Amino acid sequence: MAPHVKLTIDGRPLEVPAGTLIIEAAKSAGIEIPSFCYYEGLSLQGACRMCLVEVDKFPKLMTACTLPVAEGMVVRTDTPQVAQARKAMLEFVLTNHPMDCPVCDKGGECELQDATFRYGVGEGRFDEFKQHFDELQWSPVVYYDRPRCILCYRCVRICDEGMGVRALGVADRACPTKIIPNEIDYLHCDECGMCIDICPVGALTSGMYRYKTRPWEMNQVGTICTHCSDGCKTTLGVRNGRIMRGDNRDASGVNGKFLCIKGRYGCDFNHHPERLQSPLMRIDGRLEPVSWSTALAAVATRFEDVKSRYGKFGVVGSTRTTNEENYCLQRFAREVLGTNNIDHHRTGDLVSLLDALSGRPSALATTADLYSAKAILVVGNDLAQQHSFLSFQIRANWRHHGCHIYAVTCGPVREDNYAVRAVRTSEGEELRGLNGLRDQLTAETELVVLFGDAIKGERVKELVAFGDSLGIPVKYVCLVDYSNSRGAMDMGLLPDLLPGYRPVSEAGLMPGMALPEMLEACDLDVLWVVGANSLRHRKLASRDPFIVVQEMFLTETALAADVVLPAASAYEKTGTVTNVCGEVQRLKTALRTVGTKQDLEILELIARQMGVRLGSWTPADVFEEIRKVVPGYNVAVSALDVGGAARTASPNGRIRLASRPELIQSARDTLFTSGTLGRYSETLASVLEGPGRLYAD
């Protein structure tokens, strides 16, 4: 732990770690020092001079964003001299700045606007003619208005240091200085929009949000992104029942202030014109709109009929539905339908990892560990494309703490740029590539290992054995694809495991069919698909099963259904999801789409039609049952109530289960694809880089 120093800011005695910048020390005491160029976590720029403060024994005003604290230092942040200096700096900034606040997208959120009101710069002393330049569209996502730019260089630094892309730079010198994209007239990058969000003025604006509304006209709802499994929190700005934008203003999630293109712009699928808003039922060979009561009655009647004659059910769950919905779905399948044929698309072999670790809870890494670990090993995954937040965490760790990074992949990845050692292997030979790293890894004090679907089955145990042989503390992250892929496994959407990875024999059941076996079964009577597109790349072997699909769009699976029930999206739900590192976070309802219902509500309505009572169906009550029943999920609800994350615990002991690596297959999504949802996102489809490909960095 760094030694602490004592100082005084505006008469308040403080004690902060040595090396803390004055601007951060003041913030810890609730004292705001304005600054345009400073941004926590990025390199120091000292460009705007707005953070000038008085420091005893210094002959002139000092910049609070570049000066570290010292023992006995006395700082004053709000004196007439300081106010006059800041006002003068604003006059310089406003010399060429257009006074177009009424039409600027940043109005109401502009740091320059706030500072101008605070220091009362009603008029300036400069009469120079303001230069005008046409607004430029650098991509479908990013627009640039050069006259508004105050050259704080935040955008350049976040793209270079934070994202590792270097898509923005600075051209020319003195008055003609400007920000330029990495191509002649357009951006070629991750299209994450971090540069827009970090811009203190309206120089960079969003193609999704510009000229559509004002911040005070929207309802801001912090919820969890529905795309990849990293579990980033996104703040949705909703007006008149429509998502106007996503941003990272709610920094209480595991991702802090980070968002990728999916979390910021990929929410537009919610309003796609092909969104289902009425139940559909197959009548005379065609899917026709029907009422909810008609559709539910048809489903319940067929379920009861098949159950009464001991027919065969197949139930496919989702990696995007909530923990509460997944838990109730497996209960419904096992307790009401009497089937253990329940599964989902598995994208990572977490079960084999938990079995190999034999209940060592300290061996599972959190997202925070990726920022603090001394060494990190990436095996068989293109993190920047498939897990952009985890990649961001690792880059921040390297910049701030000097983390040692190792990569063993079958192609180039972004981690190569700052890795101690990068090893290329052919696909499937990743474990063999680890042997050449043994000496270097043994010399580390600790290690976090991240691996994708390239390591599965017995190979997971070999990886853990390799980690154990290093003689240092090793933690693991098994990478999975979607927002609740981890929760789907935890909640028992598996044919041979109950919630909490308990064997089905505990409930007196025999293992059921896995997903491929259900689709290949010739005697299936009912196939019930909740939020998945299982028939996108394959066909059913059974000739005439009754197919029920709960879905947002007419996917390939929905088109084959007998009954289609329109489901709400994750942005229209309340409940919890579990990210790739086992951290539970809570969804909040941001809006509703007419005609749709939450999957949990649909399950309840079908149960009622069948005369079944499984207890309370509210998300809060179901989660309380999960906390009591599912091992490892007795988490602190208070952390979820304040918008944070709560870490689950791993199962205690071995998981007696035959390994089936053939069932593990990542969808291999990139930054610009996201399964079915990605197909219905106009923004993801419009960017030049989409759909992209893995191992192309």
C-alpha cells in the first residue's frame, strides 16, 4: 500500500495516497475542479488550463490535473485569482467556438457550457472572425464538427490508450490544429463511440442520437447490455417509449465507463419493424395473428394431451433470458412436463472447469481481477472482438500497473501489441503452445487464465493441471458468448444437471437429451423453444412435432413453429443475469413494446391454463427462491439494489458428469455481430467494419 500524505484543500485537512493528483484529491473531498482535458485513467495532457489552482510557496498558478500532492501542501481552488484565470481561459476557448447551444446535441450535458455559466463569460475581448468548417461524417456512428472542438485530445487518448485502436490523431499546428481519422475521410475502428461520450463539448456526436431529443426529455434507465457475456451496464435514454441512445453515465456496473458498439448502439433492434407484437398460430399451413388467449389455450391443450399419453417433450432455453426465467423454465419442464430433455446452446465448457477446480472458489477470476492481476494469459480467443470489455480491462491493467500479458492464439490478436510473449499455434494445438511459456509463467507471482471454446472436455483438466504445476496462484475465466450464457448453466438448463450443477439423480430423474439429440430425435412430440434460434443451421428429424416458440422476431425457428408467442427483450424486463465471471447484476425495465410479454409471464400463463401452481412468479420472489435453492446464489441483494454486481460462489466439490466437448461451440461473433439480435440491429449492419472477422488485428 502506498504511503499517505497530509495536505489541506480549501481549508479542509485531507490524507490521500502519495502520488495522487490534486484534482483527484479534491474530488475525494467533494471539491470540484473544472477541467476539459483531464480524464481519469488516461495520460496527462495539461492542455486546457482550466484546472488552475493556488498552491502555497509556488510562484504561479498550477494545473491540478498534473501536480501530485505533497506532504503539508496547502491548496486553494476558489480564490478571485483562480476564478479570473479560469474566466480568461474560457475567453480563449470561446474565441472560435460557435454559439449554437440551442441546436447542439451536447446542450444540457456540455462541460464548456457549465463552466461558462459558472464563471460568467458573457462576452469576450476578441473580435476575430469565427472560422467555419462543414460538419463531417466519419462513420454511421461518428460525426465531427470541427469549430466546436476545443482540442482537449480526450478522444485521441481514449482511442489509443483505452481501446488500443489509434483511429484518431492530430494534424497541423497552432490555429489550424484539428482531429483527424485514421483514414483520409472516415474512421476504421471499433465504432465504440467512446470518443463521443468522452468529448466534453459537441464536437463529436452520435449518428443514432443527433438532433432527436434533449437529455432532460428522456428517462434514464441503467440496465445490463443484452449482447455479449461481459455484463456491461448501459444507460438507456428513453423517450415516448423509444430508446434514443445508450451511454455509460451509470458507472456502477462492472464495466465502469466502458461500452462497446453493442452496448451503446446495438439496442436499436428493439424497434425493428419486424418485431413481433401479436401471437401467431399456424392455420391452414400459414402463421396467422391470433389473440393471446387463443394461443395460450392451444399450447396448454397440446401440452396436456402429450403429457397424458406419455409423449416426448424437448425444451430449448435461451442464453439471453433472465436467471428467473431460466430457473422457472427448467422447473416447468421437470416438474410439470415430466421431461429432462432440456438444454441450450453451450458456448464454453464451464462445467468441466468447475469439475477440474473441485470447489476451489478462489480459482475463479472476477472482472476486477483482470485490472489488478500481475500476469494474464489469453488462450484461444480474440478478446478484442468477442469480449471487448475484458480486453479493455487488460489494457488498462497493462497501462496502469505494468501487467505481464501472454497470448496463445491461432491468429493475431490485439493483446499481441503489448504482450510479453505471443505464441501462434494451429487451431486445436493451443495447449501444446503453453509448454514454451512454462519458465516465464513460473516466474510470475500470480496468473489469470482466460480460455474460449478451443479448450473443452478433458483439455480443460489439462489446462488446470498445467496451472497447478506452475506453483503460483492461478485463476480462470471460461469464456462464453451471450449475456446470460453463464446463468443458463447455473440455473440448470442442462439435461443432466439441476440448478447449481447438482446431478439430476438427486431429483430421481434420468439424464435427458442434449440439444442436438432433441433435434435429431425422430419421435419428438413437442419442441418448446424459448428465446433461441435452434433451427437456423439444422432441421428437425421428427416429422410432425408441435413446435412452440417464444421469440422477438420471425427467425428460422419461429417460421417452423405452430405457435409463436411474442416475447419482451431484456430491455423490457426485470430480473437478473450472470456474466462470464459469475457476477450477478439486475435488469431494469426501460420500456415496453405493445403486444409482447416477458418470458416469465408467458410461463406463468401457460401454467395457469394447465391448472398448475408452482408458487409466485414475480421476478423478486423467484430470485429469493433461487438464493435459497441454488448453491452459490445466496448473494447480497443490497449490492443489486444499488445497481452493483454480486459475485456467485462456485459449487463445492466435483461435478460427476461425463465430458461432452462436441456440445460446446462458440458462435464466434465479432464486435459487429450478435447472433439473431445482431441481424436486426441497423447500426451493427451499417458500419463499414461489420460483420468483421476474428484474428484480424
